[in-house]
Amino acid sequence: MRLKISILAALFCATMTTGAIARYDSSDEPDYSEYHPVTSQDAFNNSTHASAEALSMASETELKSGHYDKAIALCRKSINRDNDDLDTHLNLAQALEAKIKAQDERDPELFKECVKEWLIVLRNTVGFEKEMGWHGLSIMGARYEDEFHGGVARTHLKQLVGSVPKGYETDTKYLKRVLNPANTTVNGKVVDSDHNKQQ
């Protein structure tokens, strides 16, 4: 019996050693010719193992650090994995707004996305209370809205577009109203100032 155990132990050790030698490959070594800083958090966020909640928390950290592009990318990745998290939509709205405010010339597509995200947060289109409304119309209205989501969204929408949705206004009508540029025309006549002095 001891002989069998000794033989099995020797075979096991031999297998482990050759397996380890066979798996070694010089291509596994990192390329040190250029400097590529990667934090463990970045590596985790880019892995397939990161949960939607972890990505959302990472986006909040990036937003607080002023890395708006990273925050936006992480929020979008989190939403792709779980669209039903209201806090992720809040983070995305904040990151988009921060990026827009940092731009010299406002990106219209980012602006639209930002307004839509704030509207999702205001009207609880996702999350626990998503069944409380229909097409953005809420049974409760603004009276019982959550100050950490609805109240914040209400303030930001007023700052961005000048108004919030009316109680009877659907999401589609509201977005059409605030996102369509005003069609205003100005009529005028250019007059030469020297010509006026002579008359």
C-alpha cells in the first residue's frame, strides 16, 4: 500500500513539474519597451467579471476625479449589463453634463443624451418605481419624488433647458419641446453710419 502511495505521489509531482514547464511561454511576459500604467481598478473594469454595480461605483469615482470620459464609458458599460439601476443613470447624467460644461462648443448629441438621462432620473423610468408611471406620466407626480434623484434631476433640467416636464406632458412631447432648436428669424437692414451723417 505504501509503495502505491509513493508511486502515485512521484507521478503527481512529475506531472505538476512538466505541466508548469510546458505552460511557460516567453510571450506571456509584459512589454517593457514603453510605459503603460494600468491600475488594478482599470484592469478589473475592463474585464468580463466586473458586475454592473461595480462598474457604476467605479464611474462615480472617475466622475469625482474629473475623468468624465472614463465615467461615461463605465456608466454605459454598466447600463448595458443592467439598465434598471437608477443610480447609474444619475451618474451618467452628471458625467455627461460635466463634460458638456467643459466643452468650448457644446456637442448636440451629448446634450440630447444628457437631457434624456436626467429625464429618466426625474421620472423614475427605471428602478424600483418604474411601474408607477405610464409614458413618463406619474401617478404620484412631484409631490412624493425622491430628493436625491427627482429633486436633483429637476434642478439640473431647469438649468440645462429652462423647464421641467409639465404634469400631463409625456417624455416624448417634453423632449421634442426642449430639444428642437427655436425657429426664430430676425429681419434687419444694414445702414452705413457715414450716410446717416450726411443727411
